[in-house]
Amino acid sequence: GSTVALLRDVLRSEATASPFLRDLQRALAEPPHSISPKYFYDDAGSRLFERICELPEYYPTRTETSILATHAADIAREIGTGCDLVEFGAGSCTKVRLLLRDLQPRRFIPIDISGAHLEQAAAALEREHPGLLVLPLAGDYTQVVHLPPPLPGARRVGFFPGSTIGNFTPSEALDFLRSAARLLRGGGLLLGADLVKDPAVLHAAYNDAQGVTAEFNLNLLARANREIGTDFDLDRFWHSAFYNAAERRIEMHLVSRARQQVHVGGRPYLLEEGQALHTENSYKFGVEGLRRLAREAGFTPGPVWTDPDHLFSVHWLHA
Ligand code: AVJ
């Protein structure tokens, strides 16, 4: 009996050693029923996100890409060549490619939570740019980042595109920017931020006709089934995304279609019909509001680049 009990305890503590399991249990057990969007990005989720970036309704990627392509020379003139470049949440390293020719960094350190995806992207980048030192770091940049010491004489420059800053609450964004300012002291941060706009445009971007965003959202449950042995029936949840104007954010939720029981880490959880698991916030910004936030975090805001329709903004912030 006691051997079995001991074994059960070991298995349980091993099971709860998974942060995903722990966070999912917490989200189901008590309000606020919310979980970090970082759990979207396993390999399947990273691939789904790449498909989102190509959707006709999802304007941010296309718009930021055109801003970076149009102003690369200008941006490089502000930043200066020869920096030690660090990207937070680099994914497939697509956007940085637009800057490399003009920026000529001495080294590129992409950080991403999706390790296998990152390794491939880093290897491809090194093949395309012989002479560029690429040092991929697999990990969660919302936790403490341990960077190698900066190259002698090179300023550290951060790159945080995609408006991923919008995934943080305002106070988390301030914390993140504060630590970034500390990490990048003497250099700066090139930051992409999505702008407040017509709610209909926002709504369409997170409710695409092909249902890729829905699949991306539901992948959180599929991933839980694959990795931590949960028993979610994906057909019993629907994708909800709407603009919360008061908070200036898109919210994504997974809503239970019926009263149902699910098992997470061996424990049962009862979900009511209509009960929502909040999976993501995507805050939208005003140019001035973002500069104010950056200043509060210890940066000195420099130039801002936008597109003609003012959909998206790219900020150079001196650290
Ligand atoms: C990667 C956080 C910038 O908020 O627009 C896309 C993620 N979620 N569609 C965003 C996302 C749904 C995206 N970020």
C-alpha cells in the first residue's frame, strides 16, 4: 500500500512540476479563469501563428513588415551599425532579415519559447548570412533572461516586433520595459506596437474567415491533451475574440459549449455552459501613450515610423 502511495506522490509532484499543468489547473480552479498566451506556442502553435501572419484580415504582420522594409536605412542610421542584437520572441526570424543588410549587427541573439522552431530558423539565418554570428536562446523571455556578456565595444540593441508587448497587462508591460531598459543600457529597443483603430478592422483580424485564429486558440487545449494528458474535447469549445474598447484590447477566450467535466493532472473540473477560459489579451496603443510608457520605464523615446493608414507603429527607444 505505502509503495503505491509513495509512487502516486512522486508521479503527482512530477506532474505538477509542469508549469503548463500548474497554470491550467489554476485557471480552471478559480477566477480569473485565465492562462498566459505563451502556452499557444508549441511547434504546432508556432506554425498556426505563421499562417495567421499570412491571412488577409491579419494586417499587423504585413504592415509592420512594410514599415521595416521602407525605413530600414533610416532605422539603421538611428541605431548605428555593429550592435549586439537581441530579439525577444524571434519565432522564424522573418522580420529581422529586413534589417540585417542596413543594420549590420555583429551578433544576433534570437530568444524564443519554441525551441525546435528557433533552432531551424537560426540555422537558416546563419546559412543566408555568412559572417553573422547567430546565438539562439530557447527560453521564456518573460522570465529573467541571462544573456552572454555584450561583445566588447558593441552596444546592446533589443528588437521586440509584432506588438507582442500587447500581450502584457499595462503593469506587466511596464515591468518588461524596465528590465529591457536595464538590459539594453547604452543601446536601445526597436519596438513594434499595434495602434488603436476601427473596432471592425480589429474584430476581423482575430476572427478570420478561414478559422485559423480559432484553430490557434483551440490548439492550447490540443497541446494540453498531447503534453499533459488532459481530456479536452475540442468540439465542445468555441473560439471567442472581441474588442474590449474600455481596456483597448482584443480578448480571446475558449468558451465551453456545454456543462461538462474535464480532467487536468488527474483532477476533475466542472465547466458550466458558456464558461470562458481567457487565453489572450492583445492591447492596442496610441503613439503618445506608448512613448509615455517607455519614458516611465526609463527609455528616452526617439523616432517613430508608421504606415500611411496609421495601423501600426515602430519605435526607437534609447536605453
Ligand atoms: C503575437 C501577440 C502579436 O496579439 O496579434 C494573433 C498573437 N493572437 N492572433 C497578436 C495573435 C491571435 C499576436 N501577437
